[in-house]
Amino acid sequence: MFQCEMPIAVTTLDKKELLSAGTILTEQVAADVAALGRLQPYEECALLEYGTVRADLKRFLAIPPYLEIFSDQKLVDELLAQMQSVRLPLPLMKALDYFRQHDFHTYRHILMVFNLSSMLVKGLDDGRQKGEADFMAGPSHDFGKISVPLHILKKAGPLTAHEKQVLKYHPLSGYILLAYYLGDHRHPAALVARDHHERRDGSGYPRGIKEIDPVVEMVAACDVYDALLSPRPYRPLSFDNRSALEELTRMAENGNLGWPCVEALVACNRHGRPNVEQVVVSRDVRGTQPIGNCYGMVVDDENDANAEKN
Ligand SMILES: [Fe+2]
Ligand SMILES: [Fe+2]
């Protein structure tokens, strides 16, 4: 059981309000939204076949370190065949268009987490056969960001406490949007959207829970890894690959993330791609983190030189 007060409204891109700001979100509220979504089933489309997705993905994969991680063509072909099974309702594709047009960082990130998490989830041995629903979780994890104003998503500097609070609710917004469009508030993709910023030591958000599903944690690790590697508005330079893997190692040492997902990411960076069980993760700190990183910093509203003026 959980309940959270939503500081922001959850609205679809075509302006249908699913939850108003101030709603106390419970599982029952999410179930009601899902029931509403089932009244109007949406046409679906294969994500890889939508618009320029496949071509964009190919372009992003040609950039290091992904160029090396995905250098085995046989593995890439197998992966693409698996990813081909992912079909999304058309309104969620519109969310992808929205990000491609207005927030290209998030668009690129969504596609790269799709690729990475599909690879890790495919190899996750939790005794379950993986299906389309599991592979759908990567690309849909951040769809809740359509509820976050663009001036917050694209802010080049530290957020204010209020902006940070708004941003922190994108997992719940994504949960509601996916519950609605998939007509199922317990769909794995909806649960990953809801929990992808939770951490196993309870230090995550928005709920601070400690029990994290293994698929959720794999997507969470890919989410952090790509966020570190990719260009972001809140820092002038991204992490190099070594520093990004060291940061994930530090998170595992601190109990934020489980070792299996860090080992899986390290394994796909090693020559010959060893089995995860054979990977020994280096604890040496040899990378150099980028300077000028504003991630996690908070400024007072009144001292906010970067605030949007309107
Ligand atoms: Fe997120
Ligand atoms: Fe993300």
C-alpha cells in the first residue's frame, strides 16, 4: 500500500487531465485510471518502426562507448529482433515525438536505455522467461517527464527546491500515464516507470522504498549509466566511460544498487564479454569526474539566477 500527494497534475499530451495536482495517489486511484484507459483502447505500433526511431538508434549506437558495447553484429541483430516485439499505443509514440522536438537529450536517453536495458534484462537470470512487457520498460521509464515543464527539464544549472520536487514526481506521472494507456496499473512498464529512481537502501524517490524488483533495478542501473555518459543541460561535460562505471561501482558499494546490474554493465564493457558470474569489478578509482556538475544541487528560489523569467 502506498499513498503520495501529487504536486503536479498528470495530463496527457492531448490535454486530458488524468490526475489533478494535490490528488492523493493510491493503488486504487491508479487502478481507476487504468479502468478509464481500458474504455478506449489505442492503436499500437512497433516502437522500432515508428518515425525515425530505428535510424536514430543506429546513429546513437555509433558513438563510444556504445560503439564498443554493441560492436558484435550477431548480438545486435538478436537484440533488435527482441526489441522489435515492443509495441506501444500511438499516444505514447507522440510523447517520443514531443521529446525529439523539445528535449533531444531525453529522446536520446530513452532510446539508449531501451537498447541497454533490453540487453541486460535479456541476460537477467531470475528464473523467468522475459517477454515484450519487460523490454517495453526501458523506453517508457521516463515518459512521465511530459508532466515536467521544459524549463525545468532543460535548465542549465542547479534546480530550486520547488523545481526539484516537481521533477521528482515524474516516476509517478509516468506510472499513471502508462496505467492509462496500457489499461493496466500493474503492467511491468508502469511499475518500472514508478520505481526506476528507488534504491535498495531506501535513499531513492519518490517513495523511498527498499524492495526493488530485479528488472526495475536493471533498468535503473542503465538509466544512471546512460545519464552519466550523455550530454546533460546541468553539466558542461559528461562522464567518461571509466568514471561512469566507477560511479556505479560506488553506488553498489554504498548499497544503493545491487552488484548484479553493475557487474552486467562492466561485463558488456570487457573484451570477450565474460559471463557476469566471472566478472571481478575493479574498486580502483582512476577516472576523472567532470567538473561543473550541478546534478543534485539545490538553490533557493530567490537566489536562482537561472530561473525562467516570464
Ligand atoms: Fe527518470
Ligand atoms: Fe531516465
